[in-house]
Amino acid sequence: MKAPLLHMILGTVMVLLMRNSEAQLVAARADASTYSLNKVKILVAPNDHEVVRKAAALLQQDIFLITGERPAIIEKPQPGKLIIIGSSDRSGIIRQLHGKKKLNLTEISNRWEAFHISSIKNPLPNIPEALVITGSDARGTAFGVLELSKQAGVSPWYWWADVPVQKKQSIHIKRSASITDSPLVKYRGIFLNDEAPALSNWSRQHFGGFRAGFYEKVFELMLRLKSNYIWPAMWGNAFYDDDSLNIKMAEQYAIVIGTSHHEPLMRAHDEWRRYGNKQLWNYDSSTMALRDFWRKGLQRATNEKIVTVGMRGDGDEPMSRETATSLLERIVADQRKIISEVSGKPANQTPQLWALYKEVQDYYDKGMRVPDDVTLLLCDDNWGNIRRLPAPDANKRKGGYGIYYHFDYVGGPRNYKWINTNPLPRVWEQMHLAWEYDVKQIWIVNVGDLKPMELPISFFLDYAWNPTRIGPADIRAYTERWAAQQFGDQHQKKIAELLAAYTKITGRKKPELLNENSYNLAGGNAFSSVIEETGKLEKETKAIAAQLPATYRDAFFQLVLHPISAVNNLYQLYYYTALNQHHAKYNLAIANRYADTAKQHFENDSLISLQYHRINNGKWNHMMSQTHIGYTYWQQPPFNKIPALKYLEAPEEEKLISIDTFAKTSKELIPAGFSGNQFYQYSGYVSMDAAHYSNAVNSNGITWTVLPDHGRTGDAITPFPVIAPRQQPGGNAPKLSYDFYVRDASAFELSVYCSPTLNLQHTPEGMQFAVSIDEQEPQIMELNKDDGNTRIWETWVANNIIIKKTNLYISKPGKHTLHFWMVDPGVVLQKLELNAGKAKPGHLGFPETLHR
């Protein structure tokens, strides 16, 4: 059996097996197969891990929030109903139940963060029934406890997004339910970064800064999301230095602490300013000072941690161009010596990572290596496109591989920090690549200010827990479940639709990159059609808001209504600015009216932010203070600045200016009674969405798979598995075919729209695909070999698309077929366009010319 086919079969079996562990513990109503948690007591041993006892206290709080009953936490068995909580390595009762064969720990033994939940009859004398939650270790047990809370009706976002707890008279537990689960990615984390002015000012107002009270709220959220790893806030802040209670809070919640890619040996960036005695951040000139600085950092960090090794320039800057890989290897060797001396153990017994971030990847490509036990943390390009993955046949590393990903970024071609711009289908597609290429040790994502990234954070961490459970066709269902968890079942489908729709819009072009010239005023996919789309979204969102119970209003505003209203208003601002400038060129009076409307939308922007800051008695004041209007280069403006508007002093009378043209069509050439998708020429072009193929050839163990809602306009398509070998186009090789009709023989320019996937294997030719018309020889095209060219790459990520072009000649009118051939896996096709040269596409290309 060929390897790709075997891989797909094994993957399917794994999905089926793992989905069995998603059983529901909590029933919607009472019947003979359930029992109530009313008057239950929570039993947890006093010597169990601190995080286990913390989880038990959170469960006690959660049951009270749901039912109004606060169960007692006891340390020894008492008659009546019990929730027995205990880790298998500490709890005597758990071991006793296992010894009496009341509880089978085999499935969780020797597994990282595994947990088991089940109901047991007569587990102990005078205990007729108990719900038992145990884990292979401290975090596993805590995750199991908080899984019960989530299923009972407490959203992980109950505090961070004011999601109301679902009130019930009782929590009904299914007697037959049993859950055994454990993560497939070992370390799953978030990075609080780019936190000024929003998170920094907010945390200062409520907690006096990034102190223990702040981190307690963050760590609780992480436990509820089954996350275990964090890079703390670091711009002007220092986790260990700012509050001595921070480390104690991390230990209490069993959160693994790390430092970012440019902060070696557990020292925050700002600490060199504080304690470096004004010496240069340079290993040659400050060797002894840096060694002492790093040693003290490690001596202080006595908690569970992953130590960052290596060195970048000061303040997240590159090292000098003269930096030699030999120097960097010496730095790592010296750092590992410090790790060994401080820990009293061989260095390979302390988890470490080396981040191949930006120019550091170049050192790796030039041959720099670190010891095998160090995790190689691969990175995206800061815009959600993974830069490098290990070859499928690469030797296994003891330290494995990780990924550092971004939902938020400060840097070129433009900061994006304001609202969520991360469509889940794109996140899935890139992290699926990481999973299939055996990157499983660390997944960490830059979440900026944490809010307003609630949905993508949930998705990233849920997917990291078990990537086999969510396929491309499951993403909408995931979003629906997430919406139901926050707002109940009644509107979950519509809310999921709204969440997907607005991130599709913000993902096309980040709001910080948007301006009055982003879309054409005329032609296909014109500005007017885009603001019609955003306006419809806001109208539908407000209709849902009006139907929700009042208790949901604050959460709904934060998670759904605010981003949609804010985005619609921003598009309206730039649309009316474009109309103002267009009509001012013709000295028409209506230009002044458009200017007034644009000014109103600029004012509305601040009013929408003010509304956010006032909800729940000002709980989230400062969180939407990030500037986002008036960028002139990559860095944010100091304040929002209205676009340039033109007021006319002596305008002419209004008159109609046509901004569209009549177009001929070849639609009538399509015969009646056709079957399958067929496209026609309109105004000189044929436009075909990738997922609307006429025929697909699946061969050599490769299957074309639609990625629903992936891309800028419709769905996308890609060959699976993503680790399949390179294919030779032609014959019965994997391909997609698109039938279309043209009016005349002509030379056409073919534009192939693909997701901005990077050259993951760093081959000279990059990823490839091939195209052909009818029976012509396939023409191989290169997708991304230019990803090292900054100007080209900036165009790709600014528009969230790679468009590759070639010329094709069609010798006669009528029906033809365009073939898209697989060469390399990982190429994600969104759209194909043939243009005879007369029409000009808009920002999103031409509207699809599909005859249905």
C-alpha cells in the first residue's frame, strides 16, 4: 500500500477512535439514566497537587453559579453523593479504587496530562454513587475537573467575555458516560504581546499592572481552555521581577512559563535595561555580564519552565550582519552550561527551545545546529503563514519541533492589533500542515492583548489538544458549538455564520491596511458591493442582539456585535471618502455630502469604542484603544486620523456619472440541459471559484479536498494528504478540470489565485503546480520561490493572496477545459481567471461567471 493512502487510512481510524472520548457527561434533563449533583460533596485529598485543589475550588464555585448550591469540599469520605477528585500519583482514594477494580487507570497511566471521568456505583462504604475525576498528573486532573464545569454550562470565557452562566436547578450526570482524554500536542500556549496601549492600561487600572491578580485571571482561563504554557507580557514588563507573587501564581495553577524568542534563559527583555549597567547587548563585549545576568534569571525561575536559548539583537532586532553561526553556537553552549550548573542536572533534562524567528532561520539554513534535545521552534511569517517545516523523512529529534504562530503583530508591512482578523479555516489549514509534518512538541500563538481574540484562541487551543478531531468540514460545526457555549442553542447557527463572515472580510485585508483606494468604485467586486456585505452583516447581527435575553447582551457585544459594527463603520468611512474624492474631481456638489457622511463615520468609530469601554460598568475600559485609522507606514499612528476629504466652494449641479459599462456575455453558448459546473466569458473574462470544478481526478493515493470558507471570497481546495510526494503532471495524475465557454478565439492571461503559503521546504523552485487548456501539455508554474523577496512577500500578505500569471491561447470559440494539476502538496487554490485583456479586476478579482 502506498504511504499517502496508508497515512489517510490510519488518520481516519485515529479520528474515529479519538471522537469516542468526546462523550457528554451532562444530560439536558433528568431520567432513569441520570443522577443529580444536588447536595453533592467534593472530595479531594489535602496532599494532592495544588492545581488539583484549585480546580476543585473552581468547580465548587461553578456549581454554585449554576445551581445556587455551594457543595462542601471535604478531605475524607462522608456518606452521600460525592464528586471524587484526585490525581493518580497523589490520591490514596484513587489508588484504592483502582486496587479494588472499581476504577481502571490503565488508559491514563504514563500519558501526559491525561484524564478520566466516569460514574462508579458503590465506590466506598455508604457512597451509593460517585462521579470520579482523575488524571495521570496534576494538570490532567485539573483539565478533567474543568471539563465537567464546561459541560455543565460555565464557558471558559465567563469572566473574560462576561458570558453568563447557564442557570439550572440541578446538574444531571449520565450514569453511563465515560471520558478518557489526553492532548496530542505537548505544550499548548499563548503569548501576551504588543499589549500597549490596550492591555497595559487595562491591567494597570484593574490590577496595578501585570501582577499576580492579573495572571490569576489569565491562568484560570488557560486551565479552562486546557492550555499549559505562556510567554508573559514583556514590553516594559518582567514576569519574575515585577511581582514576586507571579511565580507563585504560576505554580498554583501549574502553568509552564517561558520567555519569547529573543529573551534567553528566563530573563525578560526589559531586565537588561534595568540591570545591565548600560552595557551593550553584545556577547563579545559583555560576555561576563550576560552570563551573570542569565545565571541569575535561571536561579530565580524555580518553577516549571521551558528555557529559551540563543540570542537575537536588543529589542527583538536582528543580530549584526557579521554575526557568525560559530558565535551563536558558542552562546548556546555557554547557556547550556549555565543551565546545567544552576539545575544540578545535565542540560538535556531541562526543556529548552531555540526559535528560528526571522533571521535566525537563516543561521539554521547556513548550518547552525543546537543539541538534539532542544526543541526547534519553527515560526510563521508573522502573518499566519508558516515559513518552514521539517521534511517528512527528516530524522526524529529528541526535543521535537514546535510552531510560533501569530494572531496579532507589530511590524511590516503594517501592524495589525485592533480586532480579530484570523479566519479559522486559514488557521486550521496552516496548523494542519504543522501537525502532519510532525510538529507536535510546542504550539504557541501571539494573541496580543488577549481580547478580542477569544474565538481564535479557543480554536487554536482546542485544535492543539487533538488535531485529529477537527477536519476542514468540521470548522463551521465547531464555531456553532462555540457560539452555543457562549449564547445558548437558539441562535448558534446564525451567530456562527456571522463570526465566520466578518473574519473572512477582515482576513482579506487587515483593517489597518484599508483605505479609500482599496476597492474600485466600478466593476466587479466594487466598493459598493463590499459595504453592502458589511452593512447586511451588521443589520443581521443587531437583529440577533435584539432577540437575545438581556443577560447575554454584554458578551454578545464583545464577541460579535462590536467587531461587525466597527468593521462596517470603517468600510463606510473609506467608501464615502472614495466617493467624495471621485466626485470632487468633477466639481460636483454631492462631493460635500459624501465628505460629511465620511466625517460622521469617523466620529462613529470613537463612539463604538466608547460603547465597548462602558459595558459592564467600565470593566473593559481601554481594551479598544488601539489606533487603526491613519497609518502612513508600518508603525501605528499616535492617534486615529481622518482620511483627506475635499470640500468644494462653488460646485456644479449634481449630475449622474456612470461608473460601470455594458458587457457582452458568452452565457448563451452553453447548451440547454447541461450537467455539472460550466463557466462563461463575460466582458472579456472567465472567473472560476476553485471549489466549483467540473471534474476531479483523485489518483496515486491523493484526494482533492475542499476547504470550506477558506480564502477571500468562496471556498478553496487542496490535495490531501499534505505530506504526499511531488507528482508529475499529465496522464492520470491528480488534477481539477473546469469547463468554460468563450465567444472568440483569443489570447488570454490566466491568473491563478492561491493562499499565500510559503516555501515550506526551502527548495530552489518553491512549491509548484501546473495548468493546461484542453489537451495541451501541462505548463509548470512556481508558486512561492520568491518568498524571500520582501517587496513581493509584503504584497502577498497585505492582500492575503498569491496571484501567479501566465499566457494561454484559445484557438476557437465554444467549449474548452482548463486543467489545474497537482505537483506539490500544500498548494491551496482559491480561484482561476482568464482575461482577454479588456477588463480590469478589482481587489478581489472578477465575480464568478458560473452558469447554474
